[in-house]
Amino acid sequence: MASRPAAISVAELRSELRAEVIGPDDAGYDQARTPFYGGFDLRPQAIVRPTDDAGVARVVTLARDNGLELAVRSGGHSLAGHSTSDGGIVLDLSAMRALDIDPEARTAWAQTGLTAGEYTTAAHAHGLATGFGDTASVGIGGITLSGGVGYLVRKHGLTIDSLLAAELVTADGELVTASEQEHPDLFWAIRGGGGNFGVATRFQLRLHELDGIVGGMLILPATADTVYGFMAEAEAAPEELSAIANVMPAPPMPFLPSEQHGRLVIFALLAYAGDVDAGTNAVAPFRALAEPVADMVRPMRYPELFQGPGDEGEFHPVAISRTMYVDSIDRSAAETIVEQLQASTAMMAATQLRMLGGAAARVPVDATAYAHRESRIMVNVAALVEAPEQAPVHEPWVVGLAEALRQDDPGAYVNFLGAEGKTQIPAAYPGPTWDRLVEIKRRYDPTNVFRLNQNIPPG
Ligand SMILES: Cc1cc2nc3c(=O)[nH]c(=O)nc-3n(C[C@H](O)[C@H](O)[C@H](O)COP(=O)(O)OP(=O)(O)OC[C@H]3O[C@@H](n4cnc5c(N)ncnc54)[C@H](O)[C@@H]3O)c2cc1C
């Protein structure tokens, strides 16, 4: 269904919706229409910020009845530009950020306008945590609905493995609760199926005891040996330890000696969710791989991991990326990564490697719509450039490296799909998962109101 231009005026939207409505003539329009990533210079008819479920339902109904394209935005970090629209309505959940923590029951009801950082900081005040990703400003809406792979993935699983229930406004404007008991089919679908089934307004999430971690940044020189060794250690590590290795040129960070800037490093983020002595032992083999360029790993409060630089601000880089899973990074793959990164001419290029397994792998493959429980390592190859015109120059490099690293695992992680998602969706939702998602989509959104996403058409 193509979107129609201006079926309803901004003034009419204001009187209909009783929510903050930002139109093209308003001072905050440019800021409000701009998502995290650059390259999506689109002009929505309006950005609407409802404050409650009834307000969300009004926006959904109005967009549906007027044939307006509807973008649903939590934190605005979609790699595919799905949180903005040309001529449609952006339903921006940022005015819905209530968080109700029950420390006794170790559960939280969280409105989906919250960011991962806000949630994590509030939960930490009770010595509790739910795992999201590696970045504070990512919205809990987007990351949760497509899986959620972060610092606690091996210890506590994906974010969806801590999801107990969700409240959603469906395409017919109804508010429904999805859980193992209520609408279990919908609950299965939203644990991995993204924004295809409705607007999630609240999540009930399980909280885990987590007083502190041993973790932080460990920056090592990147060679084929250290990259290979890092992933071997990440696999051998106890599952309390989740590790993310970003192989990339050292950014010009003030704590790095200037002669290191631009040199290829493993910019690693480690998190050991357990006691300090065991954590110190678990990170020792990583420290021993080479003389660290910087070692900031220490006992810390969990939210401190989210306080890294480069997470916010007015800079909106254009990202070109490819995502996949592999079984292992052997020495030859490590060599390819190092060689290819040295050859990139992009403003920033990186290969990110995340060791999976642990609790995430113990959930049966068909228990949720995230079907990659058996995949061992998540790989993302990315180049960042300043302007969309530069993207075609660097895309062949990204695709070439991704293809060189590809093994037998055909899967893809929805949350890391960009515009190439259109062709990659079957890889994200293999066989039976796809069939079941389509069947559930037909029931909950037969006219594809929620289509501005990694879309599962009702057929
Ligand atoms: C810097 C950065 C770091 C990242 N790190 C990680 C990471 O460590 N682990 C990981 O798993 N992912 C990570 N991601 C990917 C991230 O999970 C996805 O981009 C995610 O979709 C972003 O969620 P959002 O709410 O911020 O984005 P948005 O752009 O607001 O939403 C993305 C899409 O999700 C859907 N959506 C969002 N909220 C709702 C809702 N309430 N109801 C219905 N649909 C909704 C919509 O379809 C929307 O188009 C990262 C992304 C970035 C940019």
C-alpha cells in the first residue's frame, strides 16, 4: 500500500489527537524528524507524541483510516530508517517513559519510550538489571521486539527471554495484553518479530540480581593472532562473561595516546556478571593476549558500561552494514578481517564480533520468533560515512568482507538489518518461523498497517 500525501492537515491532527503534534512549520520539526542514523532526510507530515495508550490507539486508527504511512519510534535507532516517513505520521513514544519496578517480585513494567540506559540506571538503584544491548540511547521498544543481544546475553539470554508480557495497540486500535497466558500466539510473535503486530506501549520484564560487574573497555592491538585469540577466549569463558569485540581503527579518544589513533585495535567491551574474584580471573586471558593499548576493565556498577562516548549528539553518520552469524573465527578469518579493515577508506570501518551461547542458546529454537539460538557468533561488518552520496563507494567493501567471512549459517539478526532487510528477511525468519509469523500477521494486521519495519506481509 503506497502512502498518500497530506490526507489530513496538521491542525486537524492536533484537534483529533490531543497529543503533542509537531508539523513542518514548527520550530522543533527538524530535530523531531531526524533519527539516529543519517541518510534518511525524510519529511513526515507530523511527529505525534501521545502520552497514554488511548492516545496511541487514536494515532493508529487515524493513520489507518486516512491511509497514512505510520512510523513507530521508540529510541529512533533503526538502521533501515524505519522510524521516520516521507509524508506519513511518526508515532513517537518518547513521552511515554514510566517505569514501575517491583523489587520484591523482581519485575518491571516499562513504557516503551524509555531508553535502555534510563531503564538500566533505574533498575540498578535496586541492584537489579535486565539485559538490552551495548548502547544507552537505544530504545527498549525496538531492541526488545526483535530480540536484544547485549552484555548479559550469555548469562541471562536475549532481552525477549526476560519479557513476561507486553501491552500492545493492534491495527484495529484495541489494547491487548500478550503473555504466555493471554494471546500466546501474539506473545510468541513479538519476541523477535519486530514491530509487525502492533504498537507495544508497555513491557513487563524480569529483573535479575546484579549488584556489579567486572567489565569495561579493553583495547588491544588487532592482529590476526589477537583477533583469533580473543574469540577463542570468549568461547572458552564462563557464561557469566559476555564479550563484544569491535575490530576497528582506534578512535581519537582522549584516554588513548595520540600515536595510537587510527591504528587497528580490538575495541572490546567485556562484562562479567558475577563476583569480583571470579570476574578478574575470567578477564585475565583477554588481558594476556597482548600488551593492552588501554585497559579500563575493573569492578564497576553495571550502568557505567553504558556511559561510553559517541552515543548521543548531533552527529548522524550514514551506516552501511551487513549482519550474519558464523560458527567460528579461525585464524584465516581473523587475518581477512585485519587485512580488509586496513584497506578500508571509510570515515570509520569496523567488524563487530559477539560470542553467543549460554542462556540464549538454552531456549528452544521454536519457542520465540527469534530462531537463531544455535548460532554461535554474531558478525556485523560496517562502514560509517558522512553523507549518503559516499555510501555506494564503500558498500562493495562491506559486502566483500561480509561475503569473505560467510560460513554455513544463513541466518540474520533483524535488529542489525538495514535497507538490505527487504531481501534478507527470509534469512532472519527461516522456514517454519516465517510461516507462523505470516499466519499471526494475517490475524492481527491483515491490511499491513504496521508495514514500515522489516516487514512480514500478511500475504
Ligand atoms: C548505536 C547502536 C547500537 C546498537 N547496539 C545493539 C546491541 O548491542 N544489541 C542489539 O540487539 N541491537 C543493537 N542495536 C540495534 C537496535 O536494537 C535496533 O536498531 C533497534 O531496532 C533500535 O530500537 P529503537 O527503539 O531505538 O529504534 P526505533 O527506530 O525507534 O525502532 C525501530 C523499529 O522497531 C519498531 N518499534 C520500535 N518501538 C516500537 C514499539 N513500541 N512498538 C512497535 N514497534 C516498535 C518499529 O518497527 C521501528 O521501525 C544498536 C543500534 C545502534 C544504532
